[in-house]
Amino acid sequence: MNSVELKKLSKTFGSRKAVDELSLSIKSGTVFGLLGQNGAGKTTTIKMLCGLLSPSSGNALIEGKSVLSSPQEVKKLVSISPQETAAAKKLTAFENHEFIAEIYGAKRCDAKKKAEEMLGRFSLSDRANEKAKSLSGGMARRLSIAMALINEPKVLFLDEPTLGLDVRARRDLWKVIEELKGKMTVILTTHYLEEAEALCDEIGIMNEGKLRALGTAKEISEKADAKNFEDAFLFFTDPQKEEER
């Protein structure tokens, strides 16, 4: 079953087409990597899928709900963990979770239970009373993802979740993402190609608003007749080579 479906999804800003008739399907419970250079259209695509930006044409379905006709329903089904942590720096890890739970409509007692549950799930219980600003980069990212999961979304968007982290913190976060497989659909953007290879069941490469390649890292490498996935990525994001094809 498909959790996300894009049907010729497009977004135009003036004369510039940021996303150009993007069509693809993402299976439920998988980790999908959306890759591309800066300006490829990834962020615009994610904003449309979250109901934060209206498409210029085309449509997208999240768990069968249209971003065009049911944007509020879509917002209830998704959650985002942005590049920069979403946590309030002056609140503790526990207070951040409690606050988010209440925003989503939980009563105070239920919000406390949800906060305790998520902190335990992400190995942050021992940091519950520490302010977010005092957490290390890796812990702050775990906190941000945990907060994004507190409303139990069907689709989770992770925007550059390991950007700037050291190797150990990055690998620890990989384990967190791997544990989400089968429980929800995860759409991941990253500039770390080895991260996409390690975590993603399927990958889409965008360039200049278009989907240039789709498949596993191995399949994409074979399509580009490349020795490795990095070479394949460079091939599919090179406009001149695309024209030659």
C-alpha cells in the first residue's frame, strides 16, 4: 500500500518552476530519500506534501487525503523535524515534550505521560530536566525527532537530521531512524549520500524541479552505469549529462 502519492505535482513562482510535474509513489512503512542539490525543489515539495504550500497544478495524496481538498486533514497525518531543532531552548527536554503534546490537544496528565514515554523511547530520560540549549548536537536532534513523533504521525519528514553531527552521534541517530521502519513512512532529505544508501529503501533524485532518477541506490547506480552511488548522483544532477541522454 502507498502512503504518499504525487501526481504531476508542480509549483511555480513567477516564471520559475520550482517543482515540475513530479510523480511518484512511496510505500507505507518505508524510508524514502529525497535527494538533490540546493535549489533542486526538495523543500518546496515537502512544503506542498505537508499542506504548508498550495500546488500550482497536480495533486498529492497523504494516506489517501488530498493536499488540495483536505489540507487540514493532511496536517493531522504528518509531522516534521526541521534542520534546526524545533525545541524551545529555555525549556527542559520534558517541558518541550509536554508543551507539544498539549498543542496537539492532550490533557495535562496525558501530556506528562506522553512526554515520559517519548523521552524513554529516545534514551533522553536522564536529561529530562536539562534545558534544550544545554544538550549536545546529537541529543538535540533526538529531542527534535521525539517531539515530531509525539502526535503519532503516519508520515514523518526529516530534513537533514544529521547535518553537522559527529560520526558517533550520526550513527546513533541512524539507529533511531531505522527503528521507525514499518511503524510509519519516513521521508528523509540529506546531503550525506552514504546516509541515504544506509537508511533508504528507495531514493528519488531531483534536479531543477524534476525527478531524474528513482530506485534503490544500487538500481540508480546501474542506470547511470556508475561505479558507485556518489558518481550516479553527480550524473543525475548534471544538466549537461542529462541533456546528452
